[in-house]
Amino acid sequence: MCQPERVSATDSAPPVCVLGLGLIGGSLLRAAARAGREVWGYNRSSESADAARADGFEANTDLAATLRKAQETGAIIVIAVPMPAVDATLEAIAAHAPNNPVTDVVSVKGEVKAAVERRGLSARFVGGHPMTGTSASGWAVGDADLFIDAVWVVATDDGVDADVWTQVADLALDCGSVVVPAESLEHDRAVARISHLPHLLAESLAITGAAGGELALGLAAGSFRDGTRVAGSAPGLVRAMCEGNRDALLVALDEALALLQRARSELHAHGSTAELVDAGFAARGAYESHERWDITDVRVGESDWIDRMRDAGRRGGVIRRRR
């Protein structure tokens, strides 16, 4: 990638306007500020906006005023609200800051992209998804370190604006992440398997464990704790991400159910779990041995850069901040 040559984020980077100050949005506001960016934010609830101000950040509950400032300063707007609130947020952007670069940090890209198209904002939009988080939520649990060394997907769709794409990638890099270029629907198919399905499996495991009563819960240790960690996430957020990626998640869920049903049949008929356990061990090994490599031979804006970026992302290529 032809990365912008800056000594620091303040040399030429635009301000950052974050809409939604929960775990991800609040962490992004903190990380961008630490990188030297001018930042401010909006949150629908006064509690989070007040808490952000108490921590020294500019934040309010007036979305129109927040967006007017973004328009006046040429800020990059980051949509960090749950999926059900995305459309109304885009409506406000179209009314008050229609020419600003816009990105998002929502875990589903296809549905956000479709909503952006409905509002006529595609020319200045590039989706994003930092692959990080915790089971906690809200401004109070935000952390500027949340994105350090995390993968941040930058949507690399047909017709994407090279300048906006670079601005979004730069923001991710300034927050400490590594960038993976990916087409939106390909992203959704991938995260259905490694993010959204794990939530449903964790919920199922938590329910099954709790059904064993106090003794089962009293004996539960590391495997149960780790396997159910994300079941502690706010139910509304889990539903929004899973239901927003319905089609891809159904495919992954059907595959997982087929594996479990086959394992049950083998255990019942032959007393063996070898097929599932051995295949799972090998699959975990593939994850642990996966290696990233730096994309250095693609120049953003050249005639075939989108196809080449997407191909590199599929094969494990990433973009890192030059040290």
C-alpha cells in the first residue's frame, strides 16, 4: 500500500467525529485523541455523553450540532451505533454532513452498505470493522489500547473512493490496528463463522451448563469459562449482530449443527468422538499457525488496486503502520 507519509497524526489527518460512545466508539475516541487527532463525539443517552465530558472529551446529545461541526471541519464521521440505529444515523448524516467521509465500526458490512446506498452516501463511505472487543459495554469500559495489534477490516468494495479508503485505513492504523482489506459480503461470510456463530455456541453452552444445577456450575472451570465468555455480552448487541448477518450465519450454523449431529451419531453408535475431536484439533492448529504478511506492492488508486487489495486480504495480507 502507498501509505501517507506523516510523522504524526496531526500533520494532515482530519478530525474524527464519533457517533456512539459505547465500548468501541468510546475506545476509538480515546485512541484517536491519543494519536493526536482532534476528536469529539455524540451519544443518544446523556449518561455516556456526560461521562465522556467528565473524562475531558467533547461530547453531547445533539446529533445535528455534532454533524454540523463535522461538516465545517471536514471530519471523518465514524458510525459506532448498534445496527438498528444505523439507518436513522445515516439519515442525519445525509441531512447535515452529506459530503464528509464516513465509515463505521458495525460488525455487519453488507447491511450497512445497503443502508448507505439507500441514503445516497455511497460516494464518500468506506465501511470498517475492528475485530476486537470485550463482553462489557458502555463508555466506562472503553480503552485506548483496545485496538492495539487488532485486525481492522476496511471494506474494499467495487467503486470505493481511494481517498476515503486511505483515510479510513489511516484512522485504523493511528489507533494501533493492522488493516485487512476485504469486500463487504466476503467479510460477512467470514465473521459469521468466527464471530457471530461463537456467540450462539456460547449462549447454548451457558444454557446447557446452567441446566446441570448448582453442582455443575460449582465445578465449572476454564473450558466452561472461556467457552461462555461472550455469553456475557449485552443481549441486544448480540441479537443485532447475529440477526443483521442472518443469511451467512444460517450457513455457518447449519454446518455446526451437522458436525454436532454427526458426532452424536458416532458417539451413540460406536462410542467414539474421534472424528470431531481430531478434526477440531487440526482446525485449531491451522488457526494458531496462520501467518500475516505485509501488503507492500499495491498502490491505492491505481487501476486494479481494489481487486489486488481484496486478493491480498484473502491470502492473509495486512497493512501496518510504518515504524
